[in-house]
Amino acid sequence: MAALLIPITVFLLAAFVGFELITKVPPTLHTPLMSGANAISGITIVGAILAAGTSSGTLATVLGFVAVVFATINVVGGFLVTDRMLEMFKRDDR
Amino acid sequence: MNPTLAGFLYLVAAVAFILGIKRLASPATARSGNQFASAGMLLAVVVTLVDRQIVGYGAITAGMVVGAGIGAYLARSVEMTAMPQLVAAFNGFGGGSSALVALAELTNGTGLASRTLVTIAISIFIGSLTLAGSFIAFGKLQGIIDGRSITTPGQRILDPVFAVAALAAAVAIVVSDATYTGWILAAFAAVLGVTRTLPIGGADMPVVISFLNSASGVAAAAAGFVIESNALIISGALVGASGLILTNIMVKAMNRTLGAVLFSAFGASADISLGADSEDRVARRGSPEDVAVTLAFAKRVVIVPGYGLAVAQAQHTIRELATLLEGRGVEVRYAIHPVAGRMPGHMNVLLAEADVPYDLLFDLEDINPDFPSTDVSLVVGANDVVNPLARTDSTSPIYGMPILDVDRSNLVVVVKRSLSPGYAGIDNPLFYEDNTLMLFADAKKGLSEVVSAVKEL
């Protein structure tokens, strides 16, 4: 289990960075934050690509394929809809 | 590709995510922040694709084309009012992907190390639960599934049984390394996701979505442990943290605890008694013309929009009214309660869509001190979030909930269809105050009439 120590360290430090950054996001942007963060969690696409591209058996390839579809929906849809929302936020120019 | 170079580029991607979230600290830089994060994601995908481990590109290309098409279509066509269910659905896909990656690893590998098997089990469990829970949440918000709390007899006994079964399957994965154990775990986790989300009422869904968002982050991090990728671990931790913070904000704003939302069927809330003396009191009724006069001759107006405004699609009408008033020299601002919409910050997006500038939107803590010096507070489609009982009646279920203190302004105008209580089922004494004027109308129709009346002044 000693080998788990490094990934756990990375996880904890990143979680602290996350807490620090996210508490600074104003409430007015909480919906874009949530959809943007959601898109970032689509990083599992990396794992999905590896699973789809390195699998030998049919079942594993099918699983990888579906994983790629799901993750791409999450990533592409998430970033696009976040952009669509943020584009609407405008200052009072008068 | 050289593994060190690949690892370095993944790190660059992770830093792009961190910088992207950092730029969300201001609406002025937020859009570029989202572009930063997308660029990081593109880099991570390209690095993975050119990585020499990949033997076949067919399934990948097909999967990405299909996924990108579906994702782009959903992102472009969604109504802003439907944003909570879209986020829930995307969330579900993310969780599902994590679970599938882990299942593929389990199917593919033989003689996997026990630490890999542990993380595979965690990844399958959280991922599958997130997938199922998110789609139940989606169904409830979309109105496909009854939004009220759905409870089944025997659930208090069955849920722990399912949980124990899932745990047993997880142990079996680590011990036996057999593919079918992964499917059993995925199935039990999915059942738990369904049975744990069904009893939660529609009004509590924002909390569930935030919580599942956090879970999908943890699922991504767990998948990162499986494939030993720092990029996944860092991104997953970021998302997990963001989901937890937002969950906490929502829970506080609703005067609940996370445990109460997740483990008690409150959304139904049928047995809360109404104020006993509500029959004796008379609410002061105003016409659109009365409201127009009070608003047009005020100096400072605060608009308090609730979800009823969005349901009636009256965002543009309220914006039109605000513009008219500003033209007459009235200072108009908006007070946004954290649970004004169906997810954190939802009302802000809905108003932004109606071209309301974001610097006119104020949070609860910022605007509350200003109500005593406000001439007119215009409450549209909101109820519980302006109920003074939260301050005064320690026996009320909403006692202690942070509210907008509109009752402290000189005059309150409430646009509402009837005197009926809000989702918490609690009578609102604000409606019967001497300084309250009720305009009984659908938000859009009522506001349109006020707009016409102001134009004629």
C-alpha cells in the first residue's frame, strides 16, 4: 500500500488548492462553475481512450467505446454550455 | 511518446484546469478561464491519443464523434431554465464513464495488483451510483419522474442490504479479480443510486446535483488511481472540492443539513401546520396601476426574483420594467437569494440571459443592510426566501434560514398568483403586513401590465 501514498498526497494537495480557489468564485458564477467543473471531471476521457485503444478483448473494447462516448458528451457538452452561459454575463455599461 | 514527456504534458493540462477555475473568480475573466480549461482538456486528449500504448483508433474515433455530436447538440439546444437537469445528465455521463473505465481495466487485466483492484472497486461503486442517481435527478427535474418524494415500504431495511451486498462485491473484486464481480458491484451501486435519490423531493434537488457533482469528481480521481494518472487525480480532487463547497452553500441556504437531505424524505413535508390565524388577516391588494405609481416615484427599488419568475418566463419583462424605471431616474438593483433558482447561481444565469448586467445583482449578505433605506422591494415569484418567520418564530421549520429582509423596506410589492404557501408549506406573514401590497397575477402578465402602466405615467 506504500505505493498509494504518492497519489493520495497529490489528491489531498489538489483538494486544498480546489477549496482555496473555489471559495473565491462569486455566487453569481456558481452555475457556470458547476458545469465547468463537471466538464473538467470528464478528464476520465483519458482513461476511456486508453481503455478503448489498448483493450484486446471485444467486451473490453466495447466498454472502452461506451466510456469514450460518455466522457466526450461530458467534456464537449460541459465546456460548450459553460461558454454559452459566460458569454451572457455582461457589465452595466451605462 | 516518452512517458516522462507525456507525464509532463498531463501536468500542464492539470495546471490549465487550476488556472481556468482561478479565472472564474470574476465574471470579466470567467469566459477565458473556461477556454483555458478546455485547452487543457484538448491537450490531455491529444497526448493520450499519440501515446504509443494505443493500438486501435477505430473505437476511439467513433466514440468521440458520437459523444461530441450529442454533447454539442445538448449544450446548444438547452433552455437556461433546464440547466440543472443538463448538468445532472452530464454528471451522470461522467460518473458512468469512470465506472466503465474501471470495468474495462478489470475485464482486460489479469493478475492486477491488489491496490489497483481496490481503486477499481471504488471507481465502479462511485461511478455507477453517480450515473444512476444523476439520471433519477434528471428525471425529477425534467418532470419525467414525479418530483415529490417517492418512498417505498421496506426501504429502510433494503437499502442497508444493498449497501452490504455492494461492499461484499467490492471485497470479491479485490480477492478474486473476476470480471463478473465488477458487474455485480456496478448493479448494486446503481440500485442504491436509484433508491437513495427517489425519496428526495424536487426542491432538494439542487443539493443532490451539487453532491453528485462532487461524487463524479471523486470518481474521476478514483479512476486516476486505477490508471495511475496525476492529471485525473488532480482534476478529480478539484471537482470533488467544488461540489462539496456548493453542496454546503445550498444546504445552509435551505436551513438543512446534508444528512437530512440525503436520508430523510422531507421534500414531501405534508404535515407542517399552516399559521392558524391566517383566515382573520387581510392582505392589501393593489392594481398594476398602483404598483406602477409606487415604483415610478421611488428613489431606490430592489427586485427580488424567485423561481416563479423563471417558471413564468418573465425575466425579460422584469428587465424591461427595470429599464423603464432607470430611465425615470430610479435606482434599480436585484437581490439574489442562494436558492432563488434550481441550482446554485441559477437565477444569475437566467437574468444574464435577459441582459441584466451582473453588477446589478447582489448577494444576500451584501443587500440585506440596504433594505431599511430601500423605498420599494418588488418580490416576484419568491416566497419562503422572504418569510420573516425565519427571523422571528423559533418554532418554524425555516427558523434560522437566511432570508432577504424585504419587510424592512418602506414598501413591499409582492407579485404572486395567490396567498398559498411556498414549497416549505409555511404561511408567510409578510403578505399581511401594513407595508405590503399584493399584486395577484401570473408574474409575466402582472409585470407586463405594470410596464404598460408605467409607460402611461
